[in-house]
Amino acid sequence: MPKGCDARKETKVKSITDIQISRRSFLGLFGVSAAVVGLGLAGCGNDAGKGGAATEGDAAAADTAALDKITMVWLPNESAAEFDAGREEFGRVLSEYAGIEVELMTTTDYNVAIEAISSGKAQMANLGAEGYIQAQEKNENVHALFTTSDTEGTLDGAMYYSRIAVPADQMSEYEDAESATGYSIANIKGKRMSFVSQTSTSGFKVPCNAIMEQFPDEVTSTDELAQPGFFSQVLFGNSHPGSCVNLLQGDADVAAFDDIDVDMYLAVPEGERNAVNQPGAIYGVAEGAAQPFDRVQGKEFGIISSTPVLNGPIVYNADVLPEDIKDKILEGMTSADVANNEQLFAPEDAEGTGAIWSKGDTAGFIAVEDEWYDPIRELA
């Protein structure tokens, strides 16, 4: 468990994780406007390297004295009930290092999370790379703070996979002898397509980029793929599990979703992660899988396209989070104590812990700079 400094006051985590904020309540709640540090190097009493620091010219500086709590907002994938324990532990540890109360806000809509952090209703947020970029476009004072490292504690392999998948019994339709992988997305035109959300990196932006590269003369923008036209029907699952279930229950012919948010529900092929996340791999729903996969027991999908994606950041809004508190958070959350907290990072192959992250994928949190996400900005 993280160990606090002597001067750090006792705080209490206030949770509203039982309050799901949906698109329906979005306008009423928020209004219509509305250098890399290695793991374990930050500790009490030293000046650790800072990731995503606000610049001296920020339009507004948050007032430490005026801040009595931090609101931390989560995307729909991490808002699921099975992660209640992991979110609560994250909030407890964050509160300990920040020295003030932490309130946890769960959502059922990506746009709600983006609006909350960009408007300053939340001081911190867990976002994907695309969501971070969109939040920063709304407010330049939204900055990346830290992300999850690779299993070696670096950013070199800090990534997950964006998949385009089809029902396992339809894989033959997408076989391509001329492709290096043996499969291609050349036959997806006219199909019923399921994405996650238009603000999802791996569930929309990355797969759309792959589609536009495959069909450069027919598709010129992601907006065209978000509505019927190229596809006969377009669905949004509002979460990665939701998009996968759209495929498995027969509502879609093709679906985009990532590995880290759905594999906990699946019987994953044996092998190294980068090897099994390749076209041709077949995944089935695990016996006894939790909602929403309980209604698609026995179903299987196959991957026809797979693309590595940069791990999304934990971000902060410099307008409403004072820099001194931000520095304490970065120092504490990238420490070895946090990396060794099994309630935050479940041991590899452990099941049912409630942790959001796994030691099978990461060694812990690591500071990250804004420029690291430039490859996502450069996508079509």
C-alpha cells in the first residue's frame, strides 16, 4: 500500500460510483457549453520529474486554498460494477497523496467524461488518447499526467490493441491470400458495423483510420463512417464490451473494440499478447462471464485487423487543479508503493480482484508528456 508522508493529513474518499451519469442527464448537469519519469523514482521530499506540467502562461491558475476536493471522472469501460473495488482504491490512494478528499464520478457516455474534465467540473479524468486530444481541443489547459507503463516499467511497449472482428463462423469471407496476415477488411463495405463511441481511440478513431486507408477513394472522413452509407447500418456500443456484444448477439456483422476492456470476459488463446492479438485469432466467451457477456455464452469472434494503440492517460485540468497538488499526485502515483498495490494492479492471471489494471499488462503508472500522443493526432 502507498505510504504517506508525515505531513500528509488524513483524508476520506467520497464516492458517487453508484450514480451513473448518462447522456440523458448530460446537458442538465454540465450545461451546453459546458519528460518521462521511470517507475518507483518519485517519493516524499524530492523533486521528481514532471509529466504533463501546466505552462507558466496558463490562462487561469487554480487556487490551492479554494480546492476542498478532487473530482475524478471515469470512462464507461472502467465505470462497470466489477471495477468498483479498483476505483475505490484508486480514489483512496489519490486522496492520500493529494491531501484532500476525492470524489469518483462514473459515466455511461464518453462525451460526458470529456466535457467534465474540459469544463472543469472534474479536476482529473481517466481517458483514452483520442478522448484526451478532444478534451484538450476544448480546453488547452487539460494535460496528460501519467499513464500505465509496459511490463518493463517504460513507455516503449505501453500499448494495447484495437481490433476489427467478425463472427468466427464468417472468418472465411475475409481471408486474403495477398495479405501478410492472411486476412483483410476489404469485404466490410455494406456490412452492419458496430463502433464503441466517436470519442473512442481504439473503438473508433484507429479502426476508422484503417478503413480509410483500405478505401481511400470511397471514404475521406470519420464522419462518413459514423452514419449509414459506406456501412448499411452503424451502431455504437457506448463501451468496448457493448460493441463486442453487438457483434456476438448478431446485431452487427463487424465490430471494433480493444483487448484490455473485453478479454477479462473471454477465453483468450494461449501465447504472448502481441501474438494472439493478430488476424486469424479466435476468441470465445468464457464460461460464467459477467454481464453483458452472460447473454452471449458460447459465442466466438475472430480478428481480421489488429492495430497497436498508445495507452490512454490520466489527465488533469490546470484551471482547477493547483500545480502543487498535481506535483504531489504525480510523485505519489508513479511510486513503487503504488505499483505494488495489488488492489490497483492485479497479479498476473488473478481473477475477480476488482482491479482495473493487471501486472500481466503493466508494471504500474509512469509520467507521460503531451507529445507522446502526437501519433494519435496524426491519424487521418
